[in-house]
Amino acid sequence: MPGPFRLETPARRSIAEAIACLGRDGPLPVVVVSSAYFTLLENWIVHIQALGISRFLIVDHALAARLSGRGFVVAVSRFDGSAPDFWLRRILVWQYLIEIGVPIVQSDVDAIWLRDPIAAFFADQHFDLLCSQGTLHPGDTAALWGFVLCTGLMSLRPTPATVRFLAALVRRANLVLRTDDQEVMNHMLVQAGLVWHRHDMQPEINRLGDCVFQSYHSIIDGRDHATGITIGMLPHALFPRLPTALSGPYVKHVLRPEDDDQRIDQLRAVGCWRLPEDAPGLRRMDLI
């Protein structure tokens, strides 16, 4: 994607038309996806609709025709199929939605909604950014904080601080194109000197292979003084990245297996697959 890094006019127009249909009443789940993710998208839709949630936005360049006639709102944005382009593309989508005053809940297509987190966490949040927890990527941030933030599920409010934060993220577009949005966002906050308020909670210790990371049973929070954005981190037990068969979590975002052929089996093993047994398999996907 050549600079300047700004969402193209046709994509902005398509998103604005989608918002005119969906309205601005409450946080809007948004999933930015590519056609290689169609099977995962179908599974994500089945789960979110089972919760009675019908208001959500799908953003892609090729799926509108495949989803036509099914009542879904799909905005069109160009996508070249590469992972770096995707990472940056969705940041630009978030930025435009926030600029036009839409509160959003960004969700990866493999972040599976098992209970409705909107009313419980996002509808009345006072943070500008309320983010799920990652595991160990990027490693230097995990070593410093004891954890990392995950871009796979997060709620953003349209505030001046959020506008400044996303603008700062877009200014690092060339870094995003060389790494990914999660690495750049975590590094940006570390460089800004973000200090976490842990409210005297003792951390829970989670193991991933030979490594460990911390989590907390309630939201911890901090403030990025460079942009003024206030940030909360959701409890890992309720928004886990590590595999768990427990039914308590609101959203499970299980780590991607090394072999994508095992993706559906992995989701099924943790209660996150609702499509029929004969659903088509997944193509090799280029997103984490």
C-alpha cells in the first residue's frame, strides 16, 4: 500500500453508507476480513447471531457479493491479500470510523463471541481503549510489563484522545508494514512511558511453553501521556488467548496453530465451532 496512508475515498464512502444503515447507537462490532477467511467469518457470524446480536459491520473488498441477500451490512475496502496490507488496512478502517464518531468493538474473525461482552464491558466503559490481553508478542513488551495487549479484540470510543492515538499509530505505518499492528501498538505505548495501575492485585501466572506471562482477575488500566488516551486491559480469564474448554469466557481468541489444517479442529475442541462437519476447509491464511 503506497503512502500517504489514508483510507481511499471509495472505502470511506462505502463505510459511511454502511453506518447510515447501522446507526451510531452503542458500540458497533467490526470485523475486517479477507475472502481467505470466509469459512471463519461464517463461524463468527453464527456465534454472534446466537447471542442475539444482529448489528455488526463486515469490511472487505470481495465478500459483498457472496453475502448479498443475507441481510448483512458489508463495506468495501481494497485489500491486496498480503498480511502487511491487512494490518495497515484495518487500522485505517478503525481510524475512519472513530473520526466519524462511531464507537467500535474491533474483533478478529477468530475471536469467537460466546457471551455478549457489549453490555457487560463496552457499553458504558469510561476508557478510550479497552483491550484484550495477548500472550508474549512482542517479547520485549511482555518482559517489561509481564503481559502484552492484543489487537484481536478491543473497544474504542470516538474521543479526541482516541483520534490522536490512531493518528500516531498511522504515522508508524511503515513499521506496521514490516511487522504487525499489535507489535507497533505495544511498542508505541512502551515508548510513551505508559504506567499500569494494577490496583494492588496479585498477578495470575500463565504458562505458554517454557515462558510465562501475567494476567489479572479484573481490569487494570493506564494512560498514554503522549496522546492522552486512557487504556484498560480486560481480564484474560474472561477473554482468553490460551486454549480452554471452560464455558465462562465472553470471547475466546485461541492462538493460531502452526498448521492451518488444524484450525477448525482446534476451534471445535474449545467449543468455538458451530458450522456443519462438512464445512469447507481453510486455505492457508496469512494472519495471526
